Amino acid sequence: MANEAESRSDASRSADTSGPLPDGGAAYRDTCACFDQSRVTNRRRVRFHNDRQDTSSSGWQHLLALIDEAAADGREVFRPLVDLSPQERRQIVTLPPSIAKLTAVKQFVLYGSNLVRIPPEIGAMTSLQEFAPYTSYRLHWFPYELTRCPDLGRSTVSTRALYGNEKLRPPFPPLRSGRVVKGAPDLGGVEPGEWGAASVRTCSVCGRSLAGVGIHQVWISLRVAADVLPLLVNACSEACVQALPTPPEGYVRTPHVGGPGIAQPVADYA
């Protein structure tokens, strides 16, 4: 189970990308001021990171090539950040949808990343057994599609960086459920600062296309592998929202739309 007091797995150690750059180089990742990750505060509002991925950057192109290579050779362990330069790692704020091709990968290590979101295509990584985005301090939530990985049993996550975590109880960004995506979502016409992603394609629950329908966005906290994670659901209907499982005790017990009106349990560090 991943919390900051516990030792990292061997996989995370071998994929450590957190070292300083030589000769006083620029930081390999950006800082995050969304909320205090060390103590409880009275902060009531947060927003999604609004970063858009620069798909023309060398880091993105290198990552695409690494994914293609891993898919072609059927590798079971994928640690892409160790093959990127520090500057390239900083350029990566999300992962390409092509991670859906990594159906043989069992261990996915993203230690010390600059990621602010994970795409729903991670749900297609059906062989995934271990997911380690440890010390990715700008990564505050995960897509509900992560629950589609049936063999995922181990995780290494910096839990104090997560929305609604039991130690600090930072707030969740507010959602406006029932909105309709205007235009073609596959073309990236969605603002990540409002929706959490730059595109919204299919229902997180049933897989139906969301083009032109009212999208029911909700948060839900569920245990995934070793940790309880805040999951963003993009549902096509209220029926799909009602089909979601019940969150564990110690967390908001129903799907919700976030914002300052959501009452969370008392933080452990309060």
C-alpha cells in the first residue's frame, strides 16, 4: 500500500526520475499549488490543472515511440520516464491514448512524473497488475476506467496529493453534471480546466459515445489495488451513475459533484 511513510517498491526505485539536473539545470517537473500536501487547511475550492499537452514536443514524440516499441515487443514492464531526458519528462502532462495498445504490460511505473491527468485508455491495459505513479505530486485524480484493469492488485501512489484523501481531505473540483459537449470532442474541443481532460469520448461506465449527449460527471472514491483513489466518471446517463459501486467507509459514500458544498469526513491530520 502506498503512502509516503512506507518504502517504495523495487520497481519504483529503479525508475527514480527525481534527481536534480546536473550543472544547475531547470527542474524536471513543475510545482503544484492546488492545495497544501503536508497539512490540513481550510481551503474550500480547487480547480483542475489547465495544462494542455504539447503534442509537437520532443518528449511527446519520444513517448509515442516508446509506447509503439513496447506494444510491438509485448513487454510486461514499462518504465517510459527513465528513457526520457529531464527536459522531456517535464513536457509530459498526460499520456497518449495509444497506451491502450499496451495489453501485455503488467507493471507500469511513472515515478516522479509531471503528469496532471491519466487518460481513460488506461482501462484497456487489461494485463496490468502494478501501477506506480509515486511522487507525481500534480496528479490528484484518476479516470474511473482504471477499474477496468481486472488484475490490478498493487499500486504505489502519493496519497496526500489526491483529492479527498483521508489524511488531509482537500476539496474536489466542482463539476457541472448534465452538460453537453459542443462540437466534436475527439478533436479536443474541451477545456481541461473545466472538464479535467482535453477530450471526452465515451461513457466511463457503459462505453457509449458521449457526443451530443448530456454528460453526467461525478466523483467517486473507490479502492483500486492498494489505495482509495478519487475517480472521475463521465457517464452518459443517470442510470450509469446509479450503477456505480458504493465507496468505502471513511469517504463520501455516494457519487458527488465536488465543490465546497461536499461534506467530507474529518481528516486524519486534523
